[in-house]
Amino acid sequence: MPDPLGGFAYVWPYWAAAIGGYLLGSIPFGWILTRLAGLGDIRAIGSGNIGATNVLRTGNKALAAATLLLDGAKGAVAVLIAGRYGPDMAVLAGGGAVIGHIAPVWLGFKGGKGVATALGVLLAIAWPVGVLAALTWVGMAVLTRISSLSALIAIAAAPVYAWVLADPQRAQLALFIAALVWLRHHENIRRLLKGQEPRIGGRKQSG
């Protein structure tokens, strides 16, 4: 990875990868889809975030599924496009995409919690890591019935999977993503510690 303060002619492609990934990641699909469907501003209901879990609170399962897929796809697309120019570019674009989803410039830097986009990035950067992270989420969801806890454990396990199945650079990306997602889940973590986090299928699911 180059020095970000090095000569412009040398580092501009790396900045372009990071910024391009950020802009792709910042596309607020949950907000766009709910507006197009006439359901109003998704930020005004539930947890107020733009991710699939909150979209599900509108009662439209198809819209929530579309949000989940599109949020994952934008992370994967960012990595795949940038990856054509080298692994460093892919890593920067992947990290940028997750930041973009969490803090989209279009919505005052208030976005989602990054889980779907993170999984999309992981699938594109090293598909076995992404698959294992997704399976970890499913397994923990079945065991605990708590979406946020399942996501936190899956994302925390991803750097370990990447270290074993990929390489240090991609493991560092997974660790960076895990830190972002955990920080964004600070409210969920507080509720988990108090035993107050809703369960899947309950009246109010945190997203």
C-alpha cells in the first residue's frame, strides 16, 4: 500500500479507488426503494436507519429483500471494479464502500449499520471468507434469534477466516470492516448487555 501523502501522480489511483468505493457504498438503496414505493422516509420509522432490517418494518418483505441484495451488491461491485487494477485497489474500494453505507454523503452522513455491504465486500474480496461469515450469521441467528448479535459475531469472525483462508492484507480489511460495524452497533451492544435487545420475529427488531 502506498504512502497516501506521496506524489500525486503515484497515489491518485488509490484515492480514486477509495473515493469510488465510498460513492458506490453511499447509494442509499433502502431510502430510495421505500420512497419509490410510496412508503415515505425510512428514517422516520423504527431504528431510523436505511438498512434491510428497518425496511422490513414497513411490512414489505420483497422491498426488504431487495434492499439486502442491493446493499450487498454495491459492496461487491466496488471491490470487483477496483480489483481489476490490483489487490490494493480492491481493498481500498471495499473499505470505502462500507464507510459509504454507514456515512452516506447524500443523507447527511447518517446511514445504515454496514452488515449487508460488509458481507458483499467479503464475498468479492475472498468468497470463502464471505460464505463462512454469512453461514456464521445464519447459525447464530438460529441459535440466538437475535439479528444484531448474529451480525456482530459473524463480522468479528471474518478477520480470523480471512487470516486462515486469504492473506494478511485481506485479513486487515476484514478487521477494519469489523471495527466499523461494531462501532456502528454501539446502541445494540448496550441493549445486548442489558438483555433488552429484541429477538427476530419480536415486536421490535433492531436494525
